[in-house]
Amino acid sequence: MKDFEVRGVRRNGRVEYAVYNGSTNERESGFYTGRPLAESYCDTLNRDKKKREATTKRKCMCCGNTFLSEGIHNRLCRNCGHNGLGKEMIDPCTLQR
Ligand SMILES: [Zn+2]
């Protein structure tokens, strides 16, 4: 899988820059008049891509659902990680009607 890259494109008589997917040749951004703007967006996309490639599928220790883990420290799915802890502290019988 190739990285995203900035390409210059001639539009309306001037050169503008856009970010392209090096693998699919699809355009991933709008057109920028300045190359640095396109490059900073391109960097963001490439960073995100590396992050995605570093994630692995893991089974949640709480509910058993498979989820995309950010690393060995990440053992709870998004749902349980945010809402799971302390859930058992809330007794539904004490909730007011
Ligand atoms: Zn879970």
C-alpha cells in the first residue's frame, strides 16, 4: 500500500495541488492553491494510515466483541472502555421513575 502524495494539477490556467492516494490514484482532498497546505493535509492522512495499520483486531475482555485495538494496552472495546467501568455500581432498582 503506497502512501498518500501531493500532486500538482493544472486547473483554470494555474497549478493547484491536491492529495492523491498513491495506490488507487484517487483524489483524497480538495484543490489547494498552495503546496504547503496540501502537504500538511497529506502528512495527516499518512499519519492516520500508519496508525490504522498499527491497530489490530482484538477481543474485548468485557463483552467479547471484536474491535480495533490501538495496542496491547487497549483491551476493552469503545463501548465498554467508556461505559463499562462502574456500570455495576448503578443499581437499576434505585433509579427514579
Ligand atoms: Zn466490550
